[in-house]
Amino acid sequence: MRVRWFDALAELKDGVDPRMATFLALFQGMDSALAVLTSAHSPASKFVVLQGLLDPDGLIQYKGLGLDAATFVDQIRAADGGDEEALSWLEDIQREQVLTSLAEVTGTNAAAEADFHLTRWSLQGAALIKAVTTKTKNAEFEFSEIRSILRMQADLSRRVEQRRARIAEMKASNPESAERLNSMLGYESRRPSPGTDPEYGILEDYFFEETRIYLQARFRQSLPGQFAAALIASSNAGASDVAFAAAVRAMAAASSTDPKDYSADGISTPSPWHDALAKSLGISQRRYRSGDRIERILQAVKGVTQAVKAAGDDDLGTLVVAHEVLCYAQWKRDEFRASKQAEKVEQHKADAIERSRKAKQRAEASRLRDEQAQEVRSAVWDVDDAVRRYAQTLEHTIRSIRVENPFPESHLAAAKDRLEKALAKKAAADGWLAAADERALWAVAEVKVAATSSVEELLLAERDEAVAEQSEAKSEQQAAQRERDAAERDVTDLAAARYKFDKLIQPVLAENERRLEAETLRHKQEQEEKRRQAEELRKKQEAAVRRQEELNQRQQERASVAKHALGMEIDRLIALPTSASIWRRKRLAATRVSLEQAILKLQAEITAPNIPPRTHWKTWPSMLSANDRYLGTVKKIMDYGAFVSLPAGVDGLIRFTGAGASLHRGQMIIVEIVAMPSGKPFVLRQVAPRA
């Protein structure tokens, strides 16, 4: 039975075989064993009692391990070290009340007392776990409300159906709102009824459920300590119980029920939209709103605090669960405080980075200002050399020179500006150092009250960074002080250099002024001479224009006379017969030549006018006009026509369609001007002799 304990427990659990009972009844002394087998005791109790009856001298075992002190010590140590099998064995011992059965067999009162304590502590722990994971109305533990909550859940189905009917009516007028309300009611409609889930309404949501599971697991892990407290002598147990109870009471006294110790937002409140929806559906605001996690933590803290006040020093079950809840609440507070400390550290780092960035900008600006000041500083010591260079330049020229103060007012203004910026940099450095000091003091103070070890490391690093920032700020202070001293020297040196230069440059300025006056006089005389010459040139040009205009006028008059005579000669030339008797041909040819020469001579009188200078704005009349007839010479033959030269340097074009292709270059023909297009050759027509 001890060797095959697994099969024995399974058989006891399934019930005794009647054939086994009949078999045992055949033997003397088996009445007690038969009574145990047929009793209503648990399989584990039967297993222990049967071992005592069947083998009174043997070691009583449970699941292969002896129920002696040494075994319990080993199992308690193993379970406390994380051995899951040992913890499960102790859990079975406690749940099945094996120690009570052992006391019945062996008559050991200590085992019965230990089992009594274990059972009492288990019931206390289960009750408190159920209490802190129970939905309550005002975060107070009034257990009479549990049944009223269950009764409220019984009406859930009926109310959901009523609300769905109201939503169906809303679909006709406002489908979108109806669909939204329908989706929000989906969760309630999917809840199990109280008949199918007896604990429904006690564990509200996942937070309560996971809290219950967590506390049950932690209470299970405390079994080694419970067994140790239950099995040791009562005198020794009293001192340890009192110490543990005092520690839990101290934690309860130090606990907080202020929501702001757990969350920056505290206990959230429903939005106005939620209030309106709850009112429209007939749901109370508190029942409609899902419980806030922080509110439930406070609920649990208040509950365990009341339980600790009412618990005695030996109520280990209540104290263990209360210890776990208070540890969780303290961890939650520490985590929130650590998160605030970490956020503050990150804010300090961001501010420090911004301050460092601005300090680098100030340093770069200081460097640029110092580079600009170096040139001026080097010139301050060369005042005598500057005066000497001006004197030498004036000596090597006969003209005046440009004398400028090498230390203008702008340099002095720049030096004063550098001084102001150096003072501003010093003020910024002082502010930086003050911020770094405040950062370092805060880090040192927060290290002493660090919520977690990780935050403590973060705060220590923050302290070191603050010290480094202090060093950088002090360095900038010193640099700003040096820049201010240098700017003050620059202002003093520039003022002295300007005064010295103004004093030494006076002889040079006097000579230069004399030369400047002479140059001004010479320049004035030169300008007068230029104006006189320009006036003479203008008068000459005006006389030339008048002469040219007179010539053009006379030329136009001659051209008009020539054109009148030309018309008669052209008519005579056209009137010459093209054929004659032999004895008249020679005379006819001589007449033609004579007329052509006379015509060419008259055409020579027709010339274009010479445009006088400065009279381009005046329009002179053309010497030629439409319908005029002239004796022209063929200059060029093209595929499309022949170009003919006319008087006054004008060319015209005869199209072959009108003149034929019998013309040749150099031939003299009589033409008439048909059209005078602007910018193009005149359009001509050949005039044929009369037959």
C-alpha cells in the first residue's frame, strides 16, 4: 500500500470494491479497517488511518513520504527553496487535513493542533482574498451587499432586452447612435447568468480576477512558513507570530489611501458623454462605469487595513494575505514615485541638453567676436605707424589723399557691444550654474528616498551628470569673465588710440587740406573750359546743319525741275519708232542715244538728300514717287524677275510675268514705279516703246 500509494489513493477515491469488503470480512480483526473503508472520510484520511490500523509499528506515509518531523523539515525547506513537488505535497497535506487523520491514528495532539491552525489560516486567507477581490459600492467592505449584487445580476437579461428594444426604436431616427449604443451593450449581453456562474458579480473584471489568482498563488507559496509556524512548539511560535503581526500592522499604518500616491490622475471620473448615455439607458453612473484600477487598489488597502486591525497575532492567514496586499500597494506607490522621479530625471536631462546647446552657441559667438577683435587689437599698437604711412603717401604724390581714422566709431561701438554681450554671457553662465546646482541638490536629496534600486542608479547617474554640468557652467563663468575683461580693455584702448591718432595726424591733415583746396580750384577751372569748348562745338554743328539743309533744299528744287524735264524726254524716247527704213536707221539711232544721255543727265540731278548731323528726327521727302517713269539699268537677273537700278540709289524689281525673260544684265529699259513698299525693292513695270 505504501509502495503503490498512487493506485491505492485512486482506488480509495473511486470507492471500495464490494468484493474487497467481502474479502476483508473473512478475516479476524478487520472490522475497523472495513469501517474506515466504508466511511465518508476523504481518500487521504482513509489512506492514513488504514496504515495505522494495518501496520501500527510502521512509518505512516502520504504519497510516498513519511509523516515524521524530519520529512516535514526537508519538505518545508525544499518548498521554500522553490521545489514545486514539495510545495504541492504540503498543499495536499493542508487541503486533505492529513495531520488530523495522523493525530487520530497516533494520538499526537500537536499534529491535530497544527492541522487546526493550517485550516483556520487557509479559511482566513481565502476569506480575505475573496473580500479584496469583491466589487463594493463605496470602497468599503460591507459583505452584506454581495447577495444584493448577485440579485442585481439576475435582472441583467431582462434589462438588456428592454434596452435593446429601445435601441431598435432609435434606429429609425438616429441609426448611427443606435449602432454605437448597441455595440456598448454587447459586453453585458455576453455575460453569463448568475445561475451558470455562482461567483459572477463578486469578481468584477480582469483586475479583480488576476488579483485573486495572484494572492492565491502567493498564499500557496507561504505554505512552508505556515507549516513551520504550525509544527514548531507553541512557545517559540508566539514570539515569531507577534513579530510578524507587528510588522504587518506597521505596514498597514504606513499604507496610503490617497489616490494621488498611486497615479497622477487619481480616480478617474466618467465623461459627460458617459453620464448622458447612462441616463438615457437608465443605468446608474457607478454601475455603468467600469471600476478604476486605483480605486480598487485603495479598496483593497482599506479592506486589509481593517482586517489587520481585527486580526490577532496568531491569525496568520489574514496576516499573510494582508502582507501581500500591502506589499503590492507599497510597490505600486514606489513604482509611481519612481516613475515621477524618472520623469523628473528625463526632464532635467532635456533641460541640461538645452542649456548645453545654448552654451555652445554662446561659446561660438564669443569665438567669432574674439576673432574680429584681434584685428582691431593689433592695430591699436600701430598708431604711430599708421600716421607715418599717411605722411609718406602724401609725400610721394602731388595730389591729396584720403585720410581715414583706422579706429572709427564703429570699432568703438563694436567693442562696447562685445562688453554688453560678455556681461549677458556672464549672467547666462550664472543662471546655468544655478540650474546645475539645483539639479545636483535635487539628485542628492532624491537618492536618499529613491523608490527602487533602478531609480537609485538613475539618480546617482543624474547626480554625477549634474556635477559635470556644474563644472561646465563654472568654466563658462570664467570664460565670460575673461571676455568681459578683454572687452573693457578694448574699449579703453580704442578710445586712447582714437585720441592719439587725431592728435598726431593734424600736420598731415593740414597739408592734405591745402592740396584738396588747390585740386578743387583746378577742377573748377577745367570744368569751365570744358563747358566753353562744348558751347563752341555746338555752335559749329548748328551752322553745319543749317548749311546742309540749305543744300538739300536747293537739291530738291533742282530735282523737281529735272523730273519735269525728264518726263518730256521719256515721252520722246518712248515715241521713237522701233523700225524705220534703212536710210533713216542711223539717224534714229543717233537720236535714241542723244535722248538716253539727256535722260541719264537729268536723272543724275535726282539724288537723295544728305541728312545733317543732329537732325535724324527730321523726315526728308523722297525724290521718287509712284507712277514716275525712269530709264533704268538691269543689275541682276533672277528666276523670279530682274532688279533694275533707279535714280537716288534706289532699286526696283520687275517680275518676269510682266516683262518676260528676254532681259539681260546691263540693258537699259524704261520702267514705271507701280508701288513703293517700305523696306523692300520698288515694284516696277517695263514700259514698251510705241509701235
